[in-house]
Amino acid sequence: MNHPKDLAILILILALFVVLGVIYSVVVPPFEASDELWHYPMVKYIADHWSLPLQDPANVGPWRQEGSQPPLYYAVAAALTSWIDTSDMEVVRYLNPHVDNGVATADGNINLVVHRPDTEAFPWQGTVLAVHLVRFLSVLMGAAGVYLTYLVVRQTVPDEPGLAYAAAAVHAFTPMVLFISGAVNNDNLVIPLSSLALWMMLKMIDRASDVWGYLTLGLVLGLAALTKTSSLALTVLTAFVVAARAVRRRSWMEFFVGGLATLLPFLAVAGWWYLHNLRLYGDLFGLDVFIEILGKRDVPADLAQLWRERYSFLAGYWGNFGGLNVPMPSWVYATLNGALVAAALGLVVRARKVRVRQVRLVPFLRLVILSLWGLGVVIPWSRWASTTWSSQGRLIFTALPVWSLFLVLGLSAWFPGRWGQWVVAAFALFLLGLAVAAPLAWIAPAYERPQALTDAQVTAIPHRLGADFGAPDSGGVMRLLGYALETDVVEAGGQVGVTLYWEALSPAERDYTLFVHLLGEGELLVAQRDTFPGLGRLSTTWLEPGFRWADRYVLQVPDTAYAPDVAQVQVGLYDATTGARLPVIAAQGQGSVPSDEGDVRQDNVRFGRVRICARPGDVPNPICVNFGDRMELFGYDLDRRVVHTGETVTLALHWRGLRRMDLNYTVSAQLVDSEQRKAAQHDGWPLDGAAPTAGWEPGQELADTYALTVHPDALPGVYDVRVAVYVLDEEGQIVHLPVIPKGGCMQSYHVVLTRVRVGY
């Protein structure tokens, strides 16, 4: 970087990154960044106690699984904020129990915590101040990561300096990178530390022996390992670099000295942490207790399932904000993923142009090191994601220099000379445009509180109601002013939109949850939406009396919903801790609800009439449920949906073979309640053994019936109609065919078709 113009470009990239990072850190409400609501409690615990929490899956703290993470990032953040009184953390970090975490819904309810205006306003104090200070520190760490990406790429391809600026810009302006950089997250320290170690290794390839260089590298490796275990693959890469240097110099002494000089400082810095895990948890990395707290997938994911999750994975790389539930528009992902495909093909084009005789050893080794580091991040991630719910692109940010370089290398390969540079510059500018737009266009609006209704808007409510929810002895909490129902006919798999108009009457002593149900025959639940008022953005404990607002709820009818059916909307409030519903009392001055607009019950209001229709098809209730890519359930029917103990429900299933099967699978049909108690079960080969699956042909269709006799001792209530497919292995253990969902969702071992009500 000898030319002043070169320095100016790099400074501009870094300055833009810092400015944008600060904007993200300010715009995103506290604890609404990925996992921040668990990362920050680790910072607070260390700041308060200057010790580490003991992980106990039976009694997890507010840091949850993050208490199993190496502590360096949290300790640095704690040192920065230890002077602040953060005793108000539980007030600021008031969890939204109904958040749609990791799911982008049509109506909202995306906030991880419920935000009180009086606790988060500027000037910041207490926990809010501490969170923002740590976020600012994280932005500076992120800037160091951008600079190190520039150094890594400049060291790897010194003959093409433009690639270094382009890679740094791609790194800096990827919206998800900025989002994480403006958050409390240990990725912000492990990325620059890993990149620094990578840069040092790249420099070592053609340098003379330097014990101090090895010692420094070992120190950096230790700091990275003390920040996040995803950096541990660097130790294997270091062994490769040391071995490569030894082979080039034909020196065993180089190998032993280099290995020892990096190992000793690494162990001195990070060894105590891993011995700490081994002593407390019997696990060097502490991952067993981490997974026990975090939770596992119901069905371990193979490579095919991870591939099916590629869209959500890439969205989590480019930018899916909040709790992975505030996405950018779909056209943005289509454009970015198209560029990714073009870059991948471009790398192939570039590789084919290379002549073997033209390859120089040192530049080749540098590209090998970068590629190995990329694999060292992706392979452990894929193993981790196969067990846990971790199919998130941001989890491979540790190798950001690699991905940024490969992107610009691939995109520039399609065009000669300066044209390739212009294409890469255009891509970086496109990312910059997205990075500028995201905080104001998508993130901030997602957390805005509902606007107050004007008198004219209240007058224009399509269907007026007058029902107060509250205790008779203490007055009402909320008044349902009216509703608007968007449809009266819906197919299975469709959506029903309903807008409710509310008025706050008086603050409550506790938070109440609002429920909107779609009830079908036998008062069976077809669809539901449970949220705090304002779709998670308001609390009944601090609602201002007289405040009126509208909430639009979208009820998602399941693909497997039974049809035909006629449903009604049911609305009420309940205490989530006890399940007790608030009674309905007459609204003062408005009388009872008009009979033609709704129906008042003791603890809920009902209105509307929605007809549920089956999708077009040749069988009742056409569906598409894929069991292990071997057999498909493409329709079902029931002879009744309300049954008494001792009676029989007949379930008809329509099967289609997808490919030849070597095994005879058993179909299990069950009635199971919310406590996993079974009221009825029927297991057997299709057609009572007359049509074993090993004899099915691809495309063959089969109609089968299952008699589910309700046990005489079954408790009354609602039961799921559940279907599973399995086979017994040689040891008599059940091996299920997993249900492969559409759209890359998580797999399961069964499908719930509909519900039945069991009575005495």
C-alpha cells in the first residue's frame, strides 16, 4: 500500500464500516440481535463476580448455553462495563414468551424481548448503557476484522491488489456482518483473531525461521481458542504450515522448534479453559452440556437435509436479522445467491485457465492454506448443524477472509482486465446499498409499536364489538372494540387474516397473553396465534388507559387441516404462567355485544364464519407428506372427529410408493394428547400385511384403513391424529423413516394430520 490513493480506499472502507456498524448498534433494540440475550448475561456475570458460571442443564441461568463458551470476549466486555450498575437487567431483558424465534411470520411477533420506552430512551443508563458500550467495542473489533481481511488477501494474491480492497469491501458491507458487529457476540473477537493467525501463517510460508514469529502465532492461536472453539481448526492448519516449512527447508529441527514454539504459548493461554471443562463436565470442550442446554434436532440431519436448508443458511449469511426472523425481501436473496452461483462457476473458469507450469509454489501454498481454513470451519459446522438447530450462515463467519476472496475471485473471472474489477466493485456497492437500507427499511420498522387509532379510524371499524376483558372486582384491562375478517373461505394450507381493534382500560398486575383461535367442528383447534398485545410489542402491565390500536393476526391453517369444516374465530386473554383466562365483562356504556356481530362467552368472544375447504385432488384431504423419500402420504380421511371412550375412529390413509424398498415398513397410527398420552394406536403393515412395502412399485398407490379404538380409561380431551413409519432393526430397535418437510424445515419422525375430541 504505497500509493496515497490505495490508503484512502482502505480508510474509506473502514470508516464506512464503523459508521454503519454504529448505526446498526443503535437502531437494533437491546437484546434483539442474534443470541445477544444470552451473550450479554455472560458479560454481566463476569463483571459482577469475576468468575465463571457453573453450567447446570437442570437449572440454567440467563446466559443458557453461552455459559459453555470460552470466556475471553466476555471478560474484555466485562472489564469495559464493570463500573455500570446493571441490576436492572431483568427489567430490560423481559423475554417475550411467544416470540416466533427463527421464523419470519406474516404478521410479526418477532421481538425477543418486550421493550419499555422508559428504560431504553437516550441518555442510556444501566443495562442499556452497558449493552451499547459493548456493541461499540464489537464494532471496533469488526473493523479490525475487515482490515485483516485486506491483509490476508493482499498476502495471498499480491499481484492483484484490487482484489484485497474488493474482498475487504465485501466483508465490510455484507449486512449480516454489520448486524453481528453491532451486537454483543463473541464472533466479533474470534473473527479478527482467526484472521490475524491466518495472515501470520501466510507470511511464514516464504520467510526465514523465526522463533519469535512462532511464539507470537501460538499466542494468537491461544487467544482465539479462548474466544470460541470454532477457531480450533487453526491449530491443525498451523501444523500443516510448520510441516510445509520443514519440508521446504529439509529440516526436522524446523518442524520440532516450530511445533513446540507455537504449542507452548497456545497451552499457556488457553489450556486452563479446556482443563476446566474436563474437570467440571468430563468433556474437554464442554460441548456435551452446551448441547444439553441448547437442545438437539428431533432427527439428526444428513447432508441431504442440510442441502435442503440451504436457503435459510444463505439468508443467515447475507442478512436475516433479529432472532433470524427479520428477513430482507426475497429478491435480495435471489440476487445475492445468483452472484454466489456465478462466483462458484467463475472459480472453475479461473482454475481451468491456469497452466500447471505457471503455478508457483508459494502462491499455491497460500491458496491451499486459505482453502484448508475454509474447510476447517465448514466441516465442524456441518457436524454441529447435523445435531443442533444451527443451520445459520453466520456461523461460518470465522473464515470471512476466505469467503470474501473467493467471491471476488469468482465474479471477476468472467470478465477480462478492468471489466472484472468493475463487476466486483458493482457487487460491493450493491452490498453497501443493502447495508445502508437494512436498518431503516427492514429492521427499525419491525420493532415499531402500533400507532394510536384516530377517532375516525375507530368509527370506521367494520364490525363493532363491546367486550371488556378483566376481573369483575378490579375492572377491565382491555376492551375489544371490533374486528375485520379478511376471508370467509380458506383452503388447507392457506391463511386467515383478522384485524382486532383494542383499547387499553387500565394497567394489570401481570402480563396477559392474547389468543386468537380458529375453532372447527367439536371446538377443535384448527389454527391459533398467541401473543402479547401489539403482537409482542406491548405489555398489559404498562398500557396507558385510553390507548387504542389495531393488531392484524394471520392464522396459518395447516397443510393437513381436515376439510370440509366450518370454523369460528375465538378471542380472549389468559395468564401464561397459570393458564387462567380473564373473564369477559360488559363494556361500560356500550352494553353487550350485538348478537349479529359476535357471541360473548364467559372467558372469550367468538365471531365470524370461515369455511375450510380441501385442496383440489382425487382423494379426501389431499396432502403431501414424504417419509424418507420412500413413500408418500397423499391423502387421508376420518369417519368422525368427536368420539367417546370405547368407540372406534376409522382413519383412511392414501399411500404412494416413491421408489423400490428393500424393507417392509410398519405404519403406526396413534391418538396422542399434549402430554404424550396415547388414547389409541394401530401398528401394522399396509392392508394388515397383505401389501408389504417391499413389494411396492414406484408410483403405486394404495388406500388403507386403520381402526383406532379409544381406550376405556382414556382421559377426555383433544388428541392429535399422528402417523409414523418405522422398521425394527436386527436388535429390535425402532428405526423411523423421517418426515422430510418442504422448504428446508426441520425433520421429524411423525406427522400430525388433524385432531379429534375424546369424551366420556
